[in-house]
Amino acid sequence: MKAFVFPGQGAQFSGMGKDLYDSSVEARQRFEEANDILGFNITDIMFNGSDDDLKQTRVTQPAVFLHSVIAAIGMGDAFCPQMTAGHSLGEFSALVAARALSFADGLRLVHARAMAMQKACEAAPSTMAAIVGLDDATIERICAEVSSEGNVVVAANYNCPGQLVISGNIEAVNMACEQLKAAGAKRALPLKVGGAFHSPLMQPAKDELQHAIEQTAFAQPICPVYQNVDGMPHTNPEEIKTNLIAQLTSPVRWTQCVQHMIADGATDFTECGPGKALQGMIARIDRNVQAHGIA
């Protein structure tokens, strides 16, 4: 079975999407529509901006979404998903690709999400770190031990076996990194992000995004969408909305998403969008399946 997966924030690069824009009338129309919806020329920043320009959350999230969705649309008949999933932000791309959301509504929600997250980041200085070479249970235990009232660190992204990202207050994340290295982690790498995504510190952003999601029309997707909060397939629009609202303060269970997709018959994974991060994660989750980008 064919599965299509969509990357999240961090996959952006200067010049992204320019080849799509130049090679397709439909792609150009989508990009121009995006400029109108967002109220600024995101195409100029994507095609000509610096890496620093693209790191702004208000730019990064819609940019990755646009590259991913327009790349999938550009596949034409070759885009034939039997299941979809996306990593964090990529879940919105996966929902549009599966036709649970329209292109315009998906972009509006991504923009609302980016702005809400930016505000939450500015309100509480926070960060994330990738922990390599340590089991999930040990990471979860140490995070729980370090966390205290007003000082939070949690497991945020279950990317693949041996790689888990933690998220929280800067002091708590730094403390957890030291203890995790002492417990045997091969590496504890601070990430260049603006805040503690997928942690309780995103509650203000979740509250803001919830209103936007509740006001948006969702349809039944053309195939199951495996969602981050539980790693399970969903087709019911109300369930999808509930899970999408919970996503911002819940961990991304990417390992579980991929494992459940494979258990349900996925043998071929196509990553739609910038970068190859998901292909690498899928290979580490199960080397018996094919994972590749768009040909």
C-alpha cells in the first residue's frame, strides 16, 4: 500500500518551491492564491529570502505547508494515497492532501497556528533538544523528575527508535540534557527553535487555534489520516478536529504513526515536501519498507 507523508518545521530552505512555481501553471496559481490569503508575498521570501527570513515562524510554517501540498498536487495521477500522515505541522498538509481540508482553509489554519505559536514563544522563553541513543522510558522518567512547578520539560517528538526530542523551559531542558547524558545518552543537542513546541507551554496557542479549527469545515478524507496524538488512523471529521486541537500540547508520536501504517499494510512511503528527514526516520523505524521522495 502507498503512504504519503509530510514534513514539519525545520525542513525549509532558501529557494524552496521555485522549481514547482516555474514548471506548472497550477502551482503558480496556488502560490499566488497563497500570497492573497496570507496578505504578504510569501513566494518572494521562499524563493529569494535568507535562511534567517525563513526561520520566522510566521513564514516557516506556511512555506513548508505550501511546498508540501503543491508538490503533492503536482504529482497528478501519481498521487494516489491509501493513507497519509504528517509530522507536527505536516499533519495539516496530510489533511489537505487527503481532502479533509480545502487548500485555502488549510493555509489559513497553518497561518493561525504559526501566529499563535509565535505569541506563546514570546510569552515564555523556552526551547527543545534532541536526545540520541537513550530509551524512551529513561527520557520520560528524567523529564518527570526534572519538572517542577513553573519549570517544565516533557517528551515532545517520538521521531524514531533512539531519537526523541524534549521540550520545555530553557532551564529545565538544560538540566534534563545534563542528566540524560549522565544516564547514557550519546548526544543531547539543543535545537534552533523559538519555543517549547508540543509541551504544556503551548497552551495559549492551543486555545487560540482551537477557535479557528472549530470554525473551519472538515470533510471525510479520501483515505485514513494517521494523527500525531495517538498514531492511529482517523476518518471521522469530528475526531480529526479534536486530535488536531490537542496536537499543540501533546507529543508527536511519529514512531507510532509509522508503525501503525506498516501494520495496516503500508510498504511504500513517499515524502512530499522539502528535505528528507522523514525518509531517514522511517528507515530507522523499519528497514523493510521503501521510503523515498517524489521522483
